[in-house]
Amino acid sequence: MPELTPCEDASAWDAFVSQASDASLLQAWAWGSLKARYGWRVQRYFWVEAGQPIGAAAVLRRGLPGGLALNYAPRGPILDGHLEQWPTFWQALRERLAQDGGTVLKVDPEWTTDAERAALTESGALPSRHPIQHQATMLVDIRGGDQALMRLKESTRRNIRAGQKQGITVEASDASAAMDHFYGLLEETAVREHFTVRSRVYYQDLLNLFRERGQVKVYLARQEDRLLAGAVMLFFGSKLVYLYGGTRADAKDLKPGYLLHWRAIEDAQQRGCTTYDMWGVPLDPQPGQRGHGYYVFKSRFNGRMVRFIGLYDLPVNRAATLTLRLAERFARAGQPEFV
């Protein structure tokens, strides 16, 4: 009979989670450690059979009045194809969370099928009103060295070559100074594109924690000494993940992002990555709507759009769950964001 087992070993955790078929960066050890610095407590559980993990869930906990708690497993749980294990895994996890004052567990796994959705709903999960993360992404096949370049759209290859001819160079670094340079780009881009950024310290903490695991690089594109664009890239298992990006307004005509992203893909290939996860895109991208611009850019890498099943609420304390869901009916729906 499988057992629920807390995990305190970062290497064992990432070794299992990163290779799973439903792996997500937001279930990485370093992501939980980052959130633990910003108002959450992280608890990591393996679902173990015959001494080996067959499932996992990193659960964030935030206290509520009355000794209760809200729980969230960002992009979890991880089942690696063992969908039949979910009912007993959930029962054991629910009992553990209830002991700790849990009210509801919010989950938004990287699942895409009706069978996976049914596994949640049959265990009592209810669709949540407001998504926390983006509910779709763009996945690019980066296998095969230069063959990956040939799979990109012709206009993208042309922009990569143009960047090289214009003398644009791209450097990759995990130094704090690189993140400082990137943060300036991010702030400028946020003002122009009307999105919110966190404090400089938050991004430095992210860099430090993922650097300990050898999973992060900051990419900066320059023309001579002029900084043009930047991106924060994470390497997790077989995936390269594009987390944040920024570009100078006066550099947009040079289109430095194309060469920057191609250099990151080349580095990822050297690490054995086979997929480039370009992260969030709108579910229904329409011209003039928020997110359409970055959807167009990401689509030019000729990936496939993947839609996830969405955010669900699993009752831990049924009465408290109903109260929370009622409160969410009157909450202002915002844009998806990282928690």
C-alpha cells in the first residue's frame, strides 16, 4: 500500500519531479523555497510505493483567521502517468492537511485530458473562479541541434540572422549583477506594457535559490555596450522554461529577443533539454487584448499551444471551503499571476 511521506531531500525531490511526464517548474524544490520567503510555508510530500516515489505534491500553506489555512499546490500534483493513484493519494493528503488546519487545496496541474479532469472532479474537486497561473503555454520542440532552428518559422530564422549581422551579442550569467541589469529592463517593460513586477529582492532571491540547484541563467542581449533585452531562463529536467523577459523600447526595431532566445535554446540543448516551455499565453488570444503581443512573439517559434484543465478546489474542510468559495464570488477577477 503506498504511503504519504514528507520529503526533506532537495536532490531526491527534483530528481523525481523534474523527470515526470507532468513535471512543472512550480513544483521544483527552489520554487517552494522562494515562496517560503514570501508569506507561505511549504510542505513537500512523496506518494511512495515499494520505497520509490510514484507521485508528489509541493503544497504551499498560508494562514487564515481562526487557526485555519489555505493550501495551494502550484502546477501540482505530480503523478507521472499514475492517474489511478490519485484517489488514495488525495485521501492521505487531505487527512494530513486537515490535521494542520487546512480548509481547501487549490490545484492546477499540467494536465490536459478529460480523464485527468475527471480524476479530480470524481474526488470532489470544483472548478475555481479565478485562475492563479496562466492556463495555456507554448511548447517548442528543440531536439536535434540545428534541426531545431529549421523548425522555427522562416521569419524567426531571418530575425536571428539579422541580430548576428547587426553585432548583437548575448551573454548568460547567474551573477547577481546580471539580475540587477535585467530588473531595470523588466521595470521599463512593465510600465510600457502595463503589468506588475515584484521587488528587486524577490528576483534576486529567485536567482540565488535556483542557482544553488544549477537551474537558472539570466540572458542579456547587447549591441556594443548598449543593453537591449533580457530574459530569465530556468532549466528543469528536459525543459528550458522562459519565466520573465524585458526589452528596451528603443531597441524593438532591432528585434534582439530572437537571437537571445535562440542562444538560450542552444544552451538548453547542451544540457540535454528537449522542450522549450515559453510559459503563459492567453487562452483566446485576440488583437488588442492583453497578452496578444507576447502570444504573437512566442508563436513565431513554431511551438504547439497546450491548454491545461484549469484551477480546482479540493475540499479539506468542507464547511470552510464553501465559505471561501462564496467569498471568491465577490472577489475582483484579476489577470493570472505567479503566487
